[in-house]
Amino acid sequence: MRRISSHPVLKLPEGRKKVVFLFNGEPAEGYEGEALSSALVALGKSSFSFHPKDGAPQGLFCANGQCSQCTVLIDGIPKKSCLTALVEGMDVRSLKGLATLPEVDEGLRQAERRALHTDILVIGGGPSGLSAACELGKMGFQVVVADDKERLGGKLVLQTHKFFGSEKDCYAGVRGIDIALKLEEKLKKLPTVTVLRNSPVVAIFKDRKAGIYKDYSSYLLVEFTALVVASGAREKTLLFPGNDLPGVFGAGAFQTLVNRDLVSASKRILIVGSGNVGLIAAYHALQAGMRVVGIVEIMGKINGYKVHADKIRRMGVPIHLNTTILRAEGCPPGQGEEAGTENRLCRALVAKVDDRFRPIPGTTLSYQVDTILIAAGLAPCDEFLRQARSYGILAIAAGDAEEIAEASSAMFGGKIAALTLARMLGKKLELEASWLSTREVLKARPGDSFSRSPLMPGSEWRPVFFCSEEIPCNPCATVCPVSSISLRPVRGTIMDLPYFSGATCIGCFSCVAVCPGLAVSLVRKLSDTVAELVLPWEFEADFPDGHLMDLVGQEGEFIETAPVVGRRRNPKNGTWLLHFTTSLENASRIAGVRVQPEESNRAVAPDPADRQGEVADPIVCRCERIRLSEIVAFIKDNQVRDINQLKSLRVGMGACGGKTCSQLLGKAFALAGVDPSEVEAGSLRPLFMEIPMGEIVNEGLSKIGGKNAGARGAP
């Protein structure tokens, strides 16, 4: 079983009911109510089904209902396993070929249509949607929040790290999982707000109605006056041979498995992309006891916060810049999940690139991995916004659906969206200019970097800071009870770096515990040669005093090995504070503790004859299994200039509605010699969820009060 049995931050659920279900005719166990996909991964299953076109193994990819790779037969009906809750006795079978229709059609009976009425419908219960709903509810509006998950908070429920930003405006210094609970508690106190969990919005209609798949079991219409679209973002993917192998995940899917469902999805991981998503995913993997062999980034610089990258480097994860992934490979015969097949990722090949992003011969390295995490950026889920506005419906976006930014910015942006919408609905409110400026700061890209002068420890405690890049963050200055930490007044915002003001530090260690980047230590002189050092630690601390640990500098360089002489746990956020005795000369240079040994990151140069000359022809359209070469040839042969024309090749016509492959088509047009300015963008279907017809016109509607209550719907 691949279950996480202990975690330094997350509480393991108690009293979960074990249930027995069938997978391909064999009894299997999982927990009632968990996502079926997570139960299968926990059982060691990487391949759930096999594509009808070529028999290719299909496994989990997005874990968010955006693609269809996790589809299986559940009690005879094809369903996405990531959106299906496990129940006792469920009969789950792999799809091998196309599903067959039932032999008997029981027919459909029109049920009485029922609907909720509300002033404002909020699509999405993530940080921006919850913040918007709270503000609107406080103003007295009737609000319905519809979210496709059981737990509110969106991606917040996947975040075990502490957030950057403003302590006052967006809970900086608090973990994402705890922020989600805080927002939910606020919502519960507002009597005019109704929350529909496990209820994705599947359609927007011209008459200001939304179709909602309530509880994934019944169809409900919600009539509204205005709309807040806070539907978040979807992950981008990448083109490389083997990108469709089971074991290649989106970073969000990995975080869902690990931090929401406590499934140990991997043993050895390679991450592609050095934005904050990739850096954070590495941290989450380490916390869950997995090895991260490295992060590869095709650009020459880190795309996320430097303080995030430094934190990961200190833990023992290398970041390889100017490096790309060449291909992913399945296990050799006899080593896969099923003997004689290649249906599970086993190897990743990477290489350095030149200034035109071309792989440099002779630089290829091979990593033995069972997981590749794609962290190549995000694209807004704004289809409902554009559709509503095309109908003349009053609609406003919030969070990533408006602009991709950090969750701290999304929360504050949700408040602004709520006030803006209230004014459009006739409320006489003033939008404070300071709110707009705060939002701009919270979503700001990193600014300048500064070097810090070494601080020699004195007899009293002094904080040492290892953040050197301007980012929006102020928890350490806010939490200090004696104002010994201030922000250096350069910009006059929370982008300014913290420094020791010179006031007496009382040694409360709050700054060390609250820092989201784990980038603050406390030092003091014990003798002419020895110092005491306090460092943050967010892993299991079941070692005794005297335990030797490798201490490293800001970017992971080894400095010395030192014994732990004490430890305490911050009761507010659970961060451990480890006390060390170190050499006086090194104390102020030590920034962290190495978590994984260097041998975890070893790679080998592949044999020169090892498939180096193979033609790179990756899958572009996952739903229909269409390769890059097929699309390029079709573009050339048919003089295609409109992405919609590719639908005759079935590109963009699969279950995801083109939301995955559309991001990759620019490469195909470029290879076909088409100037990007000549290409017309294709149209994407709004977000949707497959709904059995019987749920819409028969049984489902009866469940919310129709005349035909109890009528059995057709499959």
C-alpha cells in the first residue's frame, strides 16, 4: 500500500471506514469517500485503462477532471475516477476498447424542473471565490458558491507551506491548509451565503441560469443576476516523447495525491519547471518522505521566488538551469507494473540547451525515476467568463481566472472583485485606492536582489536573514513583539527586505517559525569559538539530542556538521525549532539543514547508442492519441491557418474539449513553417462535466423535488 503513515504537518485522518471494491474482478481496499483514482494509486496501480486507438496505458494526469486519462468503467458506466468517490462494492474495470451501451433503454421521463434563485453565483470555492463570497455576503447579497470539490479552498487545501504576502491582508505566514479553514469559517457566519460542494457548474445559459451537477448525482438550475467566475487555472503541459506515460503528472495532481489524499504517489521524482509551483511541489514531496532527484529549467534563471529555490537547494535538491527534458521512457519488459509491458515510467533523459534552446550533444544525463512532475505554468479557466459576457450577462473574474498570480493576490483580488460587482449592481461604495495598490504589490514579480553583509554573533540573540530578493512578504517584521525586525525603507512597501533594527531581541524565535521561506535563523555567541544557532525544521523530529546533522549555507553549500542540542515546536504553526552548537565563525552563514543526501540526485550518462537518434514524436492530443507529426503533416497538406480546422483531424474534439492540446499547437504550426501571426485561435468549449442524460431529465431532477421522485434514470 502506498499510504502516507506520518507527516510533519498534516494530521492523519482518524476513523476512516475501509471499504472493499472490485478492480478488474479482484477485491481491493480503499477508504469510503476518497477519490477512486487515489485509491487505485495507493494500491500501486499506475495504469487504469488502455486507449481504444492504440492500447496505450492511461493513468492519472490532472486529478482535476480537466482531462480524461483516468476514465474507467464504474458499474458499467465510463467515469473519471478522479471525480468519483469510492463506495463499498463498486465494480471498477479498465477500459480496453470502447465502452458498450446497455442492452435495454428504459427511456426518459421529464421531471419537474426546480431551481435555486440567488443574486450572485460564484463559480469556484478557491481563495478568490471564497474571499469574494465573504465580501458579498457581508453586504447582504444572496450568494451561491458552487465548487466541484468536497473541501473548500481550491489549491489552498493542497498547500502545507506558509504563505508569503501581507500578514494583515492575506494571512502571510499561515499555511494554505489553515487559510482554507479560516475562509470557510468566515463563510459559515454569513446567513445569505449557500455553498454547494461537489457540485461543478456545467453550463451557463442566456437566460441567466447555470446548470450545476449537484453532488455529482443530480442536475440543478441556479437562477442568478450576476456572476463571479473564480474557476482558477489549469496546468500547462509540455511536448516530449513519453509525455503520456503513467507516472507523468501535473504538479497539481501530485499535490492532490500527497497533501489531500495522503497517498505516497512516488519514490523518485524529477520536476520540470522552476516556477513557484514546481519549487513548492519539491518541498511537499520531501515532506512526504520522497526523493527529488532534481528540478530542470530550460531558461537561464529561476522562474519562482529565489527564497523558495534556496530553500529547496538547502534541502538537497539541485536545480539545473539551461536544461530541458528530452524524453520519458517506460520500464523494460519484466520491470513494469505488468510483466512484459512498458506501462510505467522508469527513466527520464535531460540535456543542456544552447541559447536557441536546442539540446547540446554530449550533455545528456539519465535519471531513474518513477514520476515526472510537469510544472510548466498555468492557463486561466475563463471559458465561463467569456461565454457569460457574450450573452450580455453581468460577470466579473477573480483570481487566476482573471490573471495568474499567487494565492495571496487571489484572496485580495476576490475582495476587490466583490466590491466592483456590488458597485455595478447599484451599491454606493467607494473602492479605496489603497486596495488597488495592495493588489499590485501582492501580484508583483520579484524585484531586485541585494547582498547582505555577514553579521557576527553577539552575546544576545540576533536574527539573520537569508532572503535577498524583493518579494511581497512581511510576516517576520509583523510577528516581532519588540520591533527588532523592520523592513528596509527602499520601496516603502512589503517588497522591502527585512533587517535587524538593533533593538534588543528577546529570543522568542517567532520570526524563525513564521518565515514562509524558512530563511531566518537566530544566533548568539557562547564563547570565543562556539555559537548557538536556531533553525526552522518542518520535517519529522524524532531524533535524540546530540544527533548530528549537515548544516548548509543559503544556496545549499555544505558548511559543517553539528549536533542538535535542543528542540521545541511552535504551537501556532507547528514548525520545529532546532538548536545547534556550531563554530562561531560559521554560525551566521548557516541557513538550513540538508534533508536528502547527495546520492539521491545521481544521474548517469546514457550509452551513446542508447536510442539517441530516435525521432521525437510526442503525443499532442491525449484524448484522441494524435502525435505531433500527424498534426504538422495535416497543416502542410491542407494549408491550415485556423486551429478550428484541426478538428477534422480530431484535435480538440476529445473529452477535454481541446483544453490540453490547444496549449501545444503553436509548436506544430512552427514546425509546419507557418508564421504565428497567420494562425487564428480555436474556440474552446466551456468547462463541463459529463452528466448521464437520466440525471438531467429523469432521476436527478426528481431528487431535488420533482414529481417523479424515485424514478430510475437511464444510464
